[in-house]
Amino acid sequence: MKNNNVEGLYTVTMTKLYDTVYPPQIPIIDNFLYTGMYLFVGAPKIGKSFYMLQLGYHVATGKPLWGNPVHQATVLYLALEDTYSRLQSRLSCMFGVESADNLYFTTKSQFLNTGLDQQLEMFIKEHPDTKLVIIDTLQKVRDLGKDNYSYSMDYESVAKLKTFADKHNICILAVHHTRKMDSSDIFDLISGTNGLLGAADAAFVVQKQNRTEPEATMDVTGRDQQDMRYKMKFDSEHHVWKLLESEPALLKPPADPLLEAINKFLSENEPEWEGTATELLQRLPISLEIKANVLTRKLNIANSELYIKYHIYYETKHLRERIIILKRIQPE
């Protein structure tokens, strides 16, 4: 019997993908933190919460972190294992009495299955410039009712948070613990099943060779960012993590001649331009041996790079033919 309630698959052709302009992926912290669902994993009492406070403060204030530009935004910190007095004491040790009006804290929330998403929805509605939500810890919002977690349960927990992060174009960063085991793959140390990492967009794993030493390493892996290892040291006087070095050094690909040409073309006297791809090819300061439709597709694909690296907004519209719109914007 045919089931008339089953909808068909929604599909997109490769041609449609290339001909569509998708919103640019704007980082929260350049080369470090993007929108999506992240795990921040480490052993108990290793200094995870101090780093989360440091991260939240830098995003709220827009101050660079470890030399990386930060895009200022509202931050919500779910400090579910803390008290307000402890937060006050830690923050004053870290940053003195300088405060940020857009860094919010709560010590209580609902569980994932009993209303946390609604609470977050309400907060974002009141604070639409929110870009980072820190959950410290993931375990405190998981109402599983038993200890023997399965892959599907782990995956579902993180997938719910990822769905929410993607819907609102924010980053959710959930603190979690490592397990007591040895492994050649550092990301196998994440407590629970592989379902946690499988559903997340990226993960940070912090380790110390010796718990009493101030130095630690932080490994990062993700779907849309380069794998990195950071060597850092905890400053016991100011209770912040300082960067010692990172490896490998971030690889900088060669500049794209097309994007460089557009950057030169949009001068201070002409910060905006609108026209066809053919007209743009004629106006660019260098000769590019490409066809008009190829130019448009290249710009569609490079939309994020054009926005982040060159601060140029790009879109297209259809009149009698496809029109390209370029506009230089002020960096944040």
C-alpha cells in the first residue's frame, strides 16, 4: 500500500549548489572558534572552567585572544557546577573589576529533554546579538536517568544542541570530561561513546602530563577547521591560560587573483558596485581568462573568504539577467 504521508527527498544538484550564494561562515574568533556545536573536554580540576570564563570574557568584550581577532557578541554562560559567589571570585582574580554588560551567567537550567531549548530561545529573543552559549557541563543538562549511555543516546544529546546552534547561527560550547584510559588518538579520551564527537562540529581536548604542572596541551579537530595543537600555561597569579606556541602554524593559501582584483577594484571612491558578470570582468584591473558564468560561480564559492578576509559583501539578484552586488563593509 502506498503511504501518501511520506514526503519525497529534497535534493539539490551540483549545478544548483554552485549557482547559489550561501551566507558566509563568519568566525567568532578568527582561526579558532566558529558557529556550530563544540565540545571542550578535559580531566576534572584541570582548569576548564577558567578557560571558559576567559573565552566568554574575550567574546563579550571583543578583545583579541592569543593574537586572534574576536568578533564581539553577547555570551551566555551556564555555570551549572558553580555558585554566583565563586564566579564573582574567579572573575575578579582574572580581570579585576572591569566588567562586561553582555556576559550573562546562570547556575540553573532545564535539561535537554525538559525545556532547555525553550529557555535558550527566550534568551536569544531578548538578546539577538548572542553568538556564544557555554554549557558547563554537558552532563548537567543530560537527563538520561541511567549510567550506561549508548552511542545513540550520546549522539542524540549533542545533535539536539547542534540543531539549535545551526538554527540560530551561534556557537554552543559544552564542557565535558575525559575518561581514564590510554589511546593513540587523543579524541578517544572523550568520556562516553563516539556518538558525542560524531554529532559535534568540533572538539577541544586539554591534557596535562602532570596535574601539578601549569603547562598543558589543547588539541582541536573539526569539520571546517584545521587540526591544531596549542601549548599553553596557566598563569596562577591571574588565573588565565596563556599561549606558549601552536603547531602546526596556520597554513596561509596563496591569494586568489580574482579576489585580490575585486579588492583593488572597490576603492574608497567606489565602495559599492552593481552590474553583470561580463561588466565586472571588463572593470577588473587584471585580465582573467574566464567566462562570465565561471566568474559568478567562483564568487559564490568564495563568498565567506571575500567577506572575512577582504570585508566585501557579495550577493546576486535576478532581473532580466543575473546581477552581481559588491559592497565594502566596515570591519568589526
